[in-house]
Amino acid sequence: MKKIAIVRYNLSKIGGAEKVAINMANELSQYYDVKLLSILLDEDGFINYDINPNVTLINFHKGDLRIRTATLKLTGKLREYIKREKIEVIFSITPLTNTMVRLATLGLNVKIVFCDHHSLEFRDFRSREVQRFVGAKFFDKIVTLTEEDRIKYSDKYNIPINKVNAIYNWIDEEDSENTPFDNKTNKIITVGRFHSQKGYDYLAEVAIKVLSQHPDWQWDIYGSGDKLIEQELKRKLEEGYVSSQVNFKENVKGTENIYPNHSIYVMTSRYEGLPLVLLEAQQYNLPIVSFRCPTGPSEIVEDRINGFLIDCYDVDQMSEKLLELMKNDDLRQSFSEHAKDNMDKFDKNKILNQWIELIETI
């Protein structure tokens, strides 16, 4: 049985990349000997997502550390593990671990694959650009989440298009199969960590515009993160006199405990990769209102069929379309009935076969 390793920097974090890494490990463990490697974990070792017992979970450090002084030491530990376990294929999930994986595999007969969970538009630190360059130039394969980014990677780094694969995230339907859409809850939902990427400044403007006109509606926000962004959002909502209509739910485990009993999903992100939250919202038959940001929403939402795609960062247009949906029960019902129209391309078996083909042919 072929041995593969999936590497993430810190699986204690709660986010799309962590969920994707664990989902990938769980499913591929049916076919391969899978090692899930977390370079570090938080002090308590907590991981928010369930890991299949067939998956071997390894971490090399717990608690905080100084990146610059610890990188070489942890890279050495990673290399020792790869050699000892005779790993054949390694997936680096997001750019952060690219340099470590490349150094740890120098001179070894190991195939390395860089999976970029974010859009190329996501440029939070200069180091991310450096790590992407390492992945593009020195890894055997790159995997993007969208066709749009597949082409952008090839163009930006001047690499052959066949070196880059676009593989969607899949979505499980079993949890939502018997969950009917509740059109009468008068509740909007947004799921996402508090980070500038998620556009909570835009959300505040939209919430004030729509909730002030509909005091019978509520808006639930699930997530944690940057406390300053959360506090600023709460301050703006207070100033707009709608804070009593917005509920902060923090992190909740299990999609079945999040999406049901809501009538509309709203996403205000500046950029994404392939936003799992939109797939999960469709999984629960929710109409969607989202900015047409790079990348993902345009490959998930069919405008005016199962949601509204809004010109990037146009809060007036978003407010207008959200109000239209809030006022119109029939339109919400129609969008809900078409929520899963394009879910076939996110089918787990189809996407899993793409991963298997990559592993077998690399």
C-alpha cells in the first residue's frame, strides 16, 4: 500500500484548509497508508474535526514557537519521519509548509505536491509569495481549487499548464439529506473567521441597511478570530442600532448544528479559494447572496437561479438584492429548490477519483 503524507502547519486552527486536509486524509485512508502531519498543535492538542482511526496523526511540536529559530529543527524532524516511514507522496496544504517540505525531501525519492487552498489574490505576507514560488518552481505538482487559478498559476510562474491540476473541494450530503429548507425563520447566516479577508466591514454596512428595515429578521454569525475586527463589527452594528438583531455564535462543531433553521446565506469576502461555506450552504438548500469575488463564488452560485452574485464590494447592490430576497418568500423558495443544481461537480466520489489518479500517475 502506497504511503502518503498530508502536511498542515497547525491542525488545531479552525478553518477551511484544516477541514480539507482532514477530509482528504480520512477518505484517502481507504486506499493508502495515510499520515496526517501537523508541524505543530496548540498546547492542548485540540483538533476541531474528526479524524478516521485509519489515519496516523503526527505532530512535531505543541504550543507557540519562534518560527525562525524552530524551522530548521522541525524540518529536520520532518525529514527523519519521511525517511523512517518511507513516505512516497507528500501533499503540502497551503504555502506555509512548502519550504519545510522541499528542504525535508531534498535528495529523497519522494513526490511532492503543493495544494493552494487560497486564491492567488490572497497575499497577506510577502512570505506567502515566496512559498508559492517555491511550490510552483520546485514541487512536482500544484493543485488549485478553481480552473481560474489553474490558468493564473501557469501564467504567473511560467510553468506548463499540465503541471497544475484544478481539483474542487467535495461536499458530503449525508448530514443534510433529510433537512428541509425552512423559509419562514427570517434568519440570515454568515460563517467565517474574523479576518480582513472575510469583509466584515462590508457586512456591517449591509446589515445596517437591511436589518433596520426588517426588525423581525435576525443575522447569525458563526466564527472566531481577530478580536479587533470582531469588536469593530460590534461597534458599527451598535452605531447602526441593529446590534440586537445580530447574534455572535463563535465556533460550533458540525454543519448540522449551524446551517438549518436559516433562510439566507450571505458572504462578503474580499477573496476566497473555493469557499466551503457556500457549498455547505447549498448542501442545506440555502439561497445565497455573495460578492462575485476571486475565486470560487462564480463556480458555485448560479446567478438568479440559486442566489445573487454581486459586483465586488458593492454594498448598495448587495443590500438591494438581499432586501429583495428577504421580502419575497416565493423567490427564496425557488432559489432553495435549485440550490443543488450544480452539486454534481462537487461530488465526493468524482473528486476523490481525481486525487487517486494524481497519486497514481505523478
